[in-house]
Amino acid sequence: MEHEPEVKVKIISKEMVKPSLLPPSHPTTFTLSFLDQTFPVFPPVPLLLLYTASTASTPQGVDIRGLKLSLSQTLDRFYPLAGRLQNESTISCNDEGVPFIETKVNFPLSRILTSPHKFKLLTKFFPSSPDLIPFSIQVNVFLCGGVVIACYWLHKLMDGTSLGTFLTHWAALSNKRFTDLVQPDFDAAVNAFPPLPRTDQDLVTDLSMNPTIMQSNPTIVVLKSFVFSQAALTDLKAKATSERVPKPTRFEALSGFIWEQAFAAATHNLTIPVEHKELEFAVCMRRWLTPPLPRESMGNLFILNVKARADKRSRLQEMVEKIHSSLSNIQQKVTTVYQGENAGDLYLSDLKAGPTEYHEGLFRLSSMCNMGLKEADFGFGKPVSVVRADARETASAAMFRNHIVLTDYSHPILGDGMEAFIYMEEKDMVILESNPHFIALVSPVS
């Protein structure tokens, strides 16, 4: 295997970016909605926006001062993100700010993206030692002209859609697009799901997702990414069409396809047969509430652990039908159960039930598509790729085995497609990559 290249990242500056309005006009504390109160405190989530030399400007064109200024102005509106988590229910809006690091990288981004060590190398571009800060950022400028914006965000405070709202607002200000500026709504979730009187409880973190703890598990999985072009997604949607699902979405079609192919690879050599295929995923519930909440509603407004189950002999159409049916069922549950008299207790009960304990045949999937992340043009083009993954080459099976993450992918020739980040045991990944039915739909740009 090719040796890991030496990539040097030189830190140019570090700064704590604070809101621009002094004195501040916002409240000194912010009480989270019931949904956010009960949401576990996981380690900050890593995200990268990749801008290649073909879409980004030259290094001289990356206006770091402008990025900091527009971030400062953005924090005037998104003021809780400049504060600190006080306990499980409250943010202290003390304007401590967002850590901002600027770096220079004397190595071609294109070589990193084609390296077999890609995900291990990408870890070099994150802010170091993430803690419970709501948001931290590192802007990495490559001499080749590429840019990587890496951030950590605290899931306790916002979901992927909220993150997209924040980044879209910041990018618009940075690019001097002031018309139709997306504005956050911090009240919608609180009004729809009033907080419980639990502000005196200490913050309890869930260390089960901490990579340092997971090292005790000897099973190692590998992470690979696969790009599906617009044409491939159109082909998949046609193949997934059935009488029950006459118009499958690209999410349903691609999720069903990867579920089908990955299940076949993961169960290829099992001595004990698996009778059912299972898929757990999360979905946004903003539009299903009555009345619907705006897309700009901040907080965690999604349903965890939506389950689809299919017979082991099921093929693409049947699996897409199961996903579609699960979405329909959860929509009905959101519309009725989660807005009834005991909505809070029922939601908390579902949350405590947690994800199904891992077993053979189970896959988990999360999607960050259509959240506005691919529109984050800070003045040097839109990102080619959005990497929402652990950003490591290997990870413990206790957390990541048989996990799929979908993001948007843009290409000047192939159009707007989707990228799938798949964690599997190495032997299973070899089988998946040697499957001609799977590889036939994967774009070579990956």
C-alpha cells in the first residue's frame, strides 16, 4: 500500500470571534426546547467542506479577514452559538465566541483526495481538542488553490438542518449577498416543545461515542466513500419504482440500493444465517408538525431510530417500499402522537429506547443532503464535497460498523449527485467493492 504522505499544516492565526454588536442586545441565557433538553451530549460532530482548485479562488483570494468579520456579524443573529452550555437545559449567552483558526497547507488537495489515506489525512485540518464549545472552525488554505473548511459542532444544540442555516447565513454575508438572507428562528422549537423545569440538573455527557473509550473493542472497520452521479441516481430511481412507490425519492432509491448491496457483502460468509435486513435512520420532522415549523427553526427537530425491516431475500424495490412505509408511519406518528397531551413523555420514552443493539444484518444510516451545506459559497465557489463522517480511516465497530452517511456532491460535468460514506469490516468492504452491480453505479471521481 502507498505510504501515507507527509502533510504539514502551518497555523497562521488563532482568534476567538465574538458577536459584533456591543453592547449585546440578546438575552443573557437561552433555555433549550424539551427536545434539546433530553438530547444526549455527544462529542462535537466533525464536518468538512471541500473546495478544490477548480472551484476555489487562489490563496490570495481567500479573504480571511472578511470571513472573520462576517462570522462576527452572523453571531449577532446566532448568539447562542457564541455562548457556552451551562447545564442540560441552558446556554449561557456570554459571547465567549467561536474559536477560529487559519492555516496554510503546502500540499496539493487533489493528492489528499485521491490518497488511500484520505480520511486519516483530513483529520489534520480540524481544530484541535474539541470540547463542549457549540461551534469551532478551522480554515485551511492550500497553495494549490483549494480550501478546506473544517468545523466541530455540538449536536446537543442543533441538528444538520440548523447547521445548514447557520453556514448559509455566514456564507451569504461573507459573499456580500444581503438579499433574501436566511434568518434563524430560535423560538419555534421552544414554543412547539416547551422546556421542562430541569435547569438545575448538571450536564451529563454520553461517553459511549468517545473514540478513546472505543479503542478497547478489537474489531476494526474501514471507511470508504462512493460518489453517485445525477445519472446514476436517475437510473436507481427508475429501478426502485414499483406500484407501491411510483415516485421514489433519490434518498429512498440510494438508501435502498446501498442497504441491499452492503447487506449482501456483510452477510456473505456468515456461518449463522440472518433472516432479516434491518435499517435504522433519522428524519427531519419540521414539515410534518402542525403547523409546520420553518426550515430555519434552530435545534434538534428530527426523529431518531426510524426502523425499516425486510426479508433477507428482498431486493431493491421491496427494500425501497419498506423505507417508504417507515417514513409514512413516522410522519403519522409525528402528526398525532408527538403533538398530543403526553407528547413529551412519549418522545422521551422513544429516545431512551435508543438505537437497537448491534447485531448481524443491522445497518444504520444518516443523511445530510438538502440541508443547504452544498450552497455554502463564502466567495470562493461552492463545495465539491461535504464530508460528514468520523474523518478517520478506521473506527471501532462498537460505534461505526455498518454505518452509512449520505451527503451532497457537486461536479462540473456529472452534476449534483450524492456521496456515501460507508463503514464496514475490511473483508466486507472488499466484497462490496468487487461487486459489479454496486461498482457499475459508482462514479470514478470517488
